[in-house]
Amino acid sequence: MKVQLDSATCQGHGRCYDLAPDLFGEDEEGYGTVLGTGEVLPGAEQHARLAAANCPERAINVLEEE
């Protein structure tokens, strides 16, 4: 599983890095950023889905690997 964040859509509410600080951080202006490669470690899948579900702009995509 991976997460992606559309920086053009993000409005900087910060819910992603509040809900999943192991996956998301903030840039110097307070907008969300994906940490590392966006790879979701085992056990953090629920945090990724929670962050995506709580993004008001739907700027986060959770990619399920097959």
C-alpha cells in the first residue's frame, strides 16, 4: 500500500499529519507532504485510510497493491 498527496489540491488543513504523523508531514507553509516514498508499513494501513477519509479536499490517494 502507498499514499499519494495531490499538492495542487491540498489546502493545508493538516488533518493528514495530525492523524497519520508516520506517513505525512508539513512543508514550511503548513501544507501536507508525504514522508519518504509514501510506502505504508504493515500496521499503519488504518492510519492511511483515516487520513484519506478525513481530507476535506480528497487530496490523498491510497493505492492498494495487488
